[in-house]
Amino acid sequence: MRDIVLISDPRVTAIPVEEMGEPLLDVRGRLLVDDRLADEQGAYAHLREGLVSRLLDADRRLPEGYRLMVVEGYRPSSLQLKYFNDYKDGLAATFPEMSPEELHRAASRYVSPIEVAPHTAGAAVDLTLCVLDGAEPRELDMGTAVNANPEESDGACYTGAPNISAEARSNRKILGDALAAAGLVNYPTEWWHWSYGDRYWAMTTGVGAALYGPFAQPYIS
């Protein structure tokens, strides 16, 4: 896991953005959406149009009976900054020997720094895999909960973590195969985090520029 390129890496932050100008779309009614991180404005259920179309493609690629379940999409910049600072402050309290630079890097394993965060562009989605158990979706064993951090999960949140069950590993592969085939890329420290059109996607796929930058316009569609 030492070879993982973090989202704070200069190879990522230096990538320019050539904004496509696509709107944010509400995915409710298009995909299964969980409300555990719902906000009053519904920001969590919005994503860029190009990402939505690829998620729909990925959902169709899953084996019969399996479905994607969206947990969080677009995240306003103020909320992203709060998430990052709260996590970094927690690390500082636990590891007082860390320098500011080390804390910034360590925090970016789990929360993207505001200057490069794909959720603020509507270009990233946190999701999981489920099956329909009657009328209600049932989440599958993925090894950790969505948003488990590296400390509490002993690193099991990393997509390629060895310390998960064979069932969880199989479910991660089913999820990853469908999303990758639809053109999304994973942030390897978080099995649930996938993106399209952001700087990390551009770095991973080798294109010259990101398609989406921070989205500040009214987003409710």
C-alpha cells in the first residue's frame, strides 16, 4: 500500500481543470440512494451528469439481483473543509509528534483537502453494494462500513486490504469490476469512493486535464 498515490500528491494537485459545465443531477429515482448522510437541501444525492450516466451503466453491469446504493455525492465546500479539519485535528490529538505536513498527508488518506476534493465538484460518489431482499435493499458485507477510517478499521478500509473476509473481497470485486468497466476510478484508501472527471481520475487515466472543478452554483435540479 506504500505505492498508493494520495489525492494531496503534487501529481494530482498540479492537474488543470477544463470545466465541462455539466449540471448536477438528482440521482434519487434513478439509482438506489441511502439517506444516512442526507442534508436538508439534498446535496448528497446530486452528481455531475457524466458521472450519473456512468453509474447507471455500472448498475446495469452488476450480476442479476445486485444494485448500487449511493450514500453521498456532491458535498458543499464548507462541509468538505469541516470534514478535513475535524479529521486532521483528531489525528493531531492522537499523534502529537506529527508535523503539519505529515498531518496534512495523513488526513488526505481519508478526506480530500479542499483544494482538490472531488466531492465538491460533484465528481465523486461514496457508494456500496446491495441486493433486493423483498422490497428493501440489503447491504452486503464489504469488510467495513462506508466511511470507516484507517485507524478504526486497522486499514481494512483500503480497497486492497488483506484483512477482510473472502466474502467481502468478492463483493468488493463485483462492485469494482462494474464501476471500472463504466469508466470510474477508485481512491485506493477507500473501497467505497469512486470518481469520474476529477483530478484523481485524470491522473489515474493519464488524460491531460480534469473535466470538473468545484461546483458553486445552485445545484438542485
